[in-house]
Amino acid sequence: MKVSRRRFAKTGSAALVGLSFKGERTMAGSFVNDSFDSGHRLRDRAAFSPVQRVETFPVVIVGGGIAGLSAAWQLNRRGFKDFVLLEMEREAGGNARSGENEVTKYPWAAHYVPAPGPGATYARELFEELGALRNGRWDERYLCFTPQERLFLHGRWQEGVEPATGLSTADHDQFRKLDDLLAGFRARGQFTIPMERGLGTDAAGLDRISFSAWLRAQGLDSRPLHWYMNYCCRDDYGALASQTSAWAGIHYFASREHEDDGGTLTWPEGNGWIVRQLLQRVAPFVRTDRMVHRIAQRGRGYSVLSGTTEYQCEFVIFAAPTFLAPYLVEGIPPLPSFEYSPWLTANLTMERLPASADVTWDNVVMESPALGYVDAMHQSVRTHIGRTVWTFYWALADGSAAQNRQLLLDQDWRSWKEAILRDLERVHPDIRACVSRVDIMRMGHAMARPTVGAIYDPARRRMAALQGRLLFANSDLSGFSIFEEAQYRGVRAAEHVLGVVGGSAVLRRPTGLR
Amino acid sequence: MDILLFVSVLLIAACGLIYELVAGTLASYLLGDSVLQFSTIIGCYLFAMGIGSAMSRYIDRGLAYRFVWIELVLGVVGGFSSAGLFLAFAYARGFELILYATVLLIGVLVGLEIPLLMRIVRDRYDFRDAVAHVLTFDYLGALAASLLFPILLVPYLGLVRSAMLFGMINVAVALWSTFLFAGELPGRRGLRAGCAVALCALGVGMAEANRIAYAADENIYADEIILSRDTAYQHIVLTRFKDDLRLFLSSHLQFSSRDEYRYHEALVHPGLSAVPAPRRVLVLGGGDGLAVREILKYPQIESITLVDLDPEMTHLFSTHPMLTTLNKGSLQSPRVHVTNADAFPWIDDNQESFDFIVIDFPDPTNYSLGKLYTTAFYRAVARHLSAQGVIVVQSTSPMFARDSFWCIAETLKQSGLRTYPYHLYVPSFGEWGFVIASTRDYTAPTTLPAGLSFLNVAGLPALFQFPPDMAAVPMPANRLNDQVLVRAYYRDWKDISH
């Protein structure tokens, strides 16, 4: 992995500085969905307009990602309809946002959910309601089609992302040893999804060392093995294995049943499909373009300020990223242990597939600093695919997060586009002749990083406990951003609201304010 | 001088016969029925020679000059005849007209040769000797040509280049004659220039023979490619060996006109004849219109919807004379509605119901085609089935791809259908299999349409019997998220083809 990291630095900067445009077709595109401005206004505690009108709701949900939408879904499902969800962006969805052009829908961030096992009750309830799970069987149209994943190494593609070709006997033995170790963790049942279900104190030691240190402590030093572990950490956590808590690294593998058990749920627009399904049910409660800039205690409840409106409520479900809380809520101390990884995703409109491509769903290149690309038309039932969209993922895992955030802001679209195309040129030399458009989304705080100590961090555990009338629900409270955790925390927060005061008159107003 | 003159006679005789043999061979390969083709070509050719001989009496002056011209023109026309006819067959209408016009022209020119030559040499020899020598070498040339043609020329050069080679020899004789008859030729320089140009043209033709008619330079004993087309979706190749027309889609054999009736009768009738009062039929794939041809044998059927991905395929089988002869113009029947669409999305978006559904896709050779053999697809298809309806699925070979065949049957079963697998022998394919699937019990029909060549009611039960070497093997169902079928198919065929 060290090699590829160094290469990242080299190729990254070469691509950013070099910039040659020999014989390139005109390629359209731009940065999309930028939200730096509003975020930075919060950070800099800019002045906001005075309140002009007041609305009253028993419950206000702050943030319209999976956690917030799931809270809304649960409230609505339980017949409670007197609430509002405030979303900062023009569209709800958060890390599950998606886009659509004349070719296909495509994801902007999260693009799959491993079919939730029996322990993920809420997630299974949702998928049953959405028709993806019937009589214990997943609808095959929502499961990732064959062929699923491939890895480019030693100059050719292999099936699957775990390196399997060109391994020495020692490498094989180490992969097998790691499998056994992980099977042991799996059997013990401490690594669960949702993670809280199995979280005990006896695994706390694993949270005190990094994943790569833990691997070495087990005598695992195989380079392909470390590459793969690193790749998994970059892919799921936007972090290197050396930055990731060993607990989280193990959780990635030990929390799920064996891979081929349930399969992987995915859609052309990624988890945007789930967002659309949730919005079909809760859209009337969702107000977009509503950035909350202040949450203050007011009597028993809270006052939530957004624009010129004050929302007075009994309960706040805070489903936005938790690191925002100190900037919004009075009395919340800074949260230094909450770290987030900067990400870049790009959607490439492909007029045709490169000559070398026999594209699978997920395509990973070992030598690349990026995470590879996903083909949006893969889940199409068409037999003949002409144009398509590739979603290119790049977690800026190496180096300091702050510097990488600055890099995201400093480099213009053209530079990033070049860096992306150069990366793809490693395996598709004719890529430039195929791409007509490159749209790029920059996310400064895309995913929570389960750094060493993050899982058992007392501050995080305190925020995660549902207490009082300000309830935190973002997936970052689990230490990492995955759909199941977000959905679980959103539903749990809604349950808490309904449970604590379900029978009280406050929540039973005869008319809503819609 | 003498011997060189008679060698010229031998050569031009050989050239004449080669052109005739080329035309005859080409006609029988392209049009089939070699006895008829050879007879008519030879007849036409000899008749034209008679015309040529008769015309020779109207040539009074400049005999040597005209002789050289005739040889030159003959060399060019004969030399390019084969390539021209191949191109005409591929690209022009009225091939037979062009063929016989060419044969007629060559015959007339050849018919002029000997009478003119005899008159040129009559002053040099005694008449008796002239006739004897000229005709002797003429017949010797014919013998040489008729032996060379099948043994050396066709196998090693092919039809296109053989004709060109002899065209060049013909032009060389013309050139040589300008020296031979130098005394009687005033405009020698122009003639020699003409010969040089003709030789160059034929030389280029020889070198480019592959491109002029890629089909023709192949070993003549392999099938002639009479149509080769790259569409947006596949590579369509039509070959013909005598009266056997074969269609290949992306290198996979789709049918041979000699035995396709077995395949298509077996594909359609066991299922369709078992449906009480069928009115509406859906055919998925099958752009060749051959299954539709069988379905049209049921007068009570009101509407047949054919969904095939490739518009060029259905257009070809609606318009090409050889192909519409084969499918009896089925795609142009007013009862048939052709839709060019990807089958899976079409099935998802369509709301109609059908009494009989034929699924006749190419074999599951890749994951794209494999989607059309999944439980998801069969479930979607089954939603279009009327209460009494029956589905039949092309299911590869239970002999050569046993796992694949039974995987398809299992996939249909796990899609909630009752399955009735059967098979038959198709010489060009080997043992081939189909699966009938229905939501109700299926019983073999007690009547079949009249005039079938393969199926009869008594023979039906045997189709459903599988001998031990093709008997069912336990296989998982093929699903979108786990395409076991494509892997099995790959294994099955790899085992056979080493």
C-alpha cells in the first residue's frame, strides 16, 4: 500500500500540475452540489437574519439524510404526522444523494447496502415495506447483478476485489489466517449491525490500536493483504488502515454474514433509490433549502432557527452530522474526536465503453489512489448497453484531512477532471474518447472516520445515548457512516420520541400546520 | 513461330473454358442446384459461341487487329467476371440477368476467336493442317483447363483469383499476338498500351482479391459467405453451401436451411397445439421469422408480436429474397407485428397477455444474454401468460451442455412454473432441447397442423423422454445476481471443444 500511496502523491500532483490536453475531445462538466458556503458560514458564526415568523411543531428533524428521513419514515408510519424535517441542501438525501441525466440515474455517494442480516430489524422492515424483501427472500432485481467486482492487478483484471492472482504461498496462508481470525470474531457476536447491539466492554482494547498495527501484531505482513485491508478502510471509512481503529477494521468483516449469503442491494442511482422511496412517503414533511443556524433551549423544548423562521418544538431529532452540533446548539462543547474524511465523487457520462472494458459493477485498480468506479447501467436488465455513466470514487485518505479539504477547494474542475481521467487511463487508455461529461462533487466532511479510540470515545457514547429532548441520530455516532447505522439511529430517535411522550397531549394536536 | 502460335491457341482455349467453369461453379454455389446451373451455363455459353462464330463472317478487314482486341477484352471481362459476379450477388438486384449476360458476352467473344484465327493463319498453312492443328490445340487447352480447375485453381487460388489469372494469360496472349502478327498490325503501340493497362488492372485485382470478394478466395470447399453485416448489436453472416443456407449471429450458428424445419416445428407445435383456442402469440428473439412461419400455420391465431433487438435482422428477413423464401414471407404477414426492442425492458413495460410465448434467444454465452435466462425474466414473462397459456424456451443442448439445459429448466421451475423439458435431433446442431413451461398442467397435443415434415402426434411422447446421458442433473436456478448458467455454459462447451 505504501507504494500506491506514494504513487498517489506523485500521480496526483503530476496530474494537477502537468495538465496536458493533447487531442482531447471537448468534455463538458462542472463542480456540482457544492455546499461549502453555507457550511462555512456556520463555522465562522456569521450573522443570520432576525426571526420574522414562528411555527410550532411537536417535533423538528434537522437534516434530511438517511437518518433524518428514517426518523420521518418511522414517525409517519406510526401515525404521527405533526413534525417537520429541515434540510440544508436543495435536495434531501445526504450521503445517499443521486443524480439523473438522459442516459441513466446515478449515485453521488453511497451506492449499495449489503443485504441486512436478521439482526438489522429496522432495515429489514424498511426493505419489506419497499418490496425488496419478500418472505425472507431478496428481490433479485435489487441485488447486484453478475458480474459484481473485479480488480486490476499485474496488468490484468481478476474477478473479485480481494487479490487472488500472483499471491505467494505465504500470502495465501496469511489471507487464510486472517479469515480464521475474523470468523472467530464473527462467531463471538460482538461485531454487529447496528453496532450498538453487540458493543460490550471486552472488545474495547481493539479500539485502542490501529487496524494495521493489529494486523502486524497477528503476524500478518503480506503486502497484498495490507493493500486489501487498506482498500476496505478507504472504501468504507475514507481512512487508511493505519488511521482506523482495529475495532472498526474488524467490524467491517466480522459484522456481516458470509459474503455470498445475502448479496448486495444496489440500484442504478445507488442508495438514492432508498431516498426516493422514503421521500414518496414523507415528502410532505420535508422542507429543503432550510439551513438551521441555531438551536436553543426554550422552556421544556427547543427553538430551531432557520432563515427568518423560528420553529418552536418539544423535540429536536438532530440527524445532521454531529460535528455541526457545537456550532448550532448552545452548550455543546467542541467534539475533537469526531473526524470526517474528505471525498470526491465524479460522474462520467460515457458515450461508449472503452475497448478494454468488459465492465462489471465495481471496478478497482490496485495501483490507483482512488477507489475505482461503478457502472450505473450495470443494474439495467437491458442486454445491449450503449451509453452509460460511471461513478468514480476518491476518498482523500492519505495525509491530513484539513489539507485535503483545502486541496478540494483550491484545485479547479479542470485539474480534478484531469486527475480522474489520468487515473482511469491506467486501465482504459482510450477513456478520453469515450467520456463526454465529467461532473464532480466535492465533500469536505463526507464520512465519519472510526479513528483509534473513536468507537469507545465517551463523548460519542454520551451523544449517542437518547436522552432528554434533543436526540442525536446521525450515523457518525456509530463511528462510521453506513446506511444501516443511519437508518437505525433515525428510527430509534423517532421511537424514543413516540415512546417517551407517546400518550401526552402535546403530541396529539388536532390539526397540523401543513 | 508455329509452336508459339499453337501454344497461344492452347492458352486461349484454356482461358475460355476456365471462364465457363468459373461461371458454372459460381452459379451453383450462389444459387444452388448445380445440375441446373451447370447445364444452363454451358448451354448458354455454347450458344453464345455459335453467335460469335456466326458474327465472325461479318468481319472483313483488320483481322489480326480485331483478334488482338477480342483477346484483350475477353481477358478483362473474363478476368473480372468472378469478382464482378460475387459483388453483383452481394450488392445488386437481378443477379441471374447479370450472370447470363456475362456468360453470353464471354461466349460470343470466345466464339469469335477460332474462326478469326483460322482465317489469319490460312495463308500460312494448308487448310487441312490449319484446321487440324488449331482444333487439336484448342481441345488440348480445354483438357488442361478442366483438369487444372478442380485440382489446383479452386483449392489454392479460389474462384476470384483463378479467373483473374486466366484473364491475365488471355491479355498476355493478346500482347504476344501483337508481336506474332506484327506484319499485319498497323496500330501496334495503342494495342500494347491497352494490354499493359489491362495486365496492371488484373494484377491489382489479383492482389486485392480478398477485398473485392472476401468470400471467394477462401477454400471453395468451405461455405461461401454471401452476406456479412455488422449491425449495432451483432455480426450477421449468411453462408451458402450448395442449397444449404446458414445464418450465424456473432459467429454462432442459428440455423441451417436443410434442417431448421426440425428445430422450428419442435419449438412451436408441441406447445402451441396444446393451447386451446390460441389467439395471441408473443415471440421473443427469433428475428429470422422461422418460428413465426410455423405459428402462421394456425388460422385461428389473430396476432403475433415479434420482439427482436436488431432492426437490421428483421429487415433482412423481411426483404432478402433467399430469406423470405425460407420463412415464407412470414414477417410481412398482416397478422405479424414486428417490434425492435430489448426484450427484458419490453416485457417489463408491456401490459398485454398472450396464449403462447416463444422465447428463442441466442445461447447464454455472456452475462448480458444470461439476464434473459433468469428467474427475474421468467417471472416477468409469466405475468403476460393467459390462463391457458404456454411458454416454450430454447434451452441449448441437453447433450453437449447438459448442466446448462437443466439449469434453464430449474430456473423456470423456481420462477413458479411447471416445466416439461423435451429434445430432438437437429443434424446441424446435434441434440437440442426446449422447455415448455406453464402455470397449469401440460399434456401433449392430440392434433398437429397438417403438412409438417418432422413432427407427428405419435412421435411426440418420445421427445419428452431423456436417455441416461441427457437425464436431469441437479442445478441451481440462474438469477440476475448469480448467473450460474453462463458459468455452466462456458464449462459445458469448454469440455467439448478442449
